[in-house]
Amino acid sequence: MAFQLIDLHDQQGNITCPHCQHAVLDWEQEQYIQPCEHTLFMAMDLGFEYISDEFETTMQRSVDDIHADDENSNVFDEITRATFTDFLIYKADLGVEGMYRYIGFSGK
Ligand SMILES: [Zn+2]
């Protein structure tokens, strides 16, 4: 495993990049998804909100394939099967039973 999983329990708050402190999830913006250059992906169990080319090329399936096959797709499994080396996954509770948002950052 090339990633580190970090659980976030405060699903109300903004989420900031550990490298540049940019708010990649910023609830004060109309477009609240604000990826920075360190952001690899932003996804929920229902699908991807953002994916970087760099990360997508290391995944077993493309995001389009995953979305086209959503009944048989598990977003978290797809992320963790990527061969990208050294990344962080922030796992944020969405406040709905068993639903999470996953945000990936490069490890350095
Ligand atoms: Zn950043």
C-alpha cells in the first residue's frame, strides 16, 4: 500500500491541502471543489468530483468506466488499487450513514 489514510470527523469544515494550505473543499465558494496542484482526486462513494490526469493513469480503470459501471463500482476500492506511489487519502464523513468523501493529495 502506497497511501496513508487519514480520517476526518468534522464533515462541516473546509478541507485544506497539507502542503500549500489551500482550501480544496471550501464551503464559502459557490464552486466548493477547489483542487490545488497537490490534489490527486476528490470523490464520494457515488462518484468522482475531480481527478488529476497524473493519478487517473495509475488507476486500473478510468473514471468514465467506473461511472458507466457504477452499480458494480466501489470508488474507494478503485482509489486504493491505483499504483500511484506515496499519497494521502483524507476520508471525510458526509454525515449520512456509510457515506464518505475521499480527497487524495500527493505525499510530498
Ligand atoms: Zn496544495
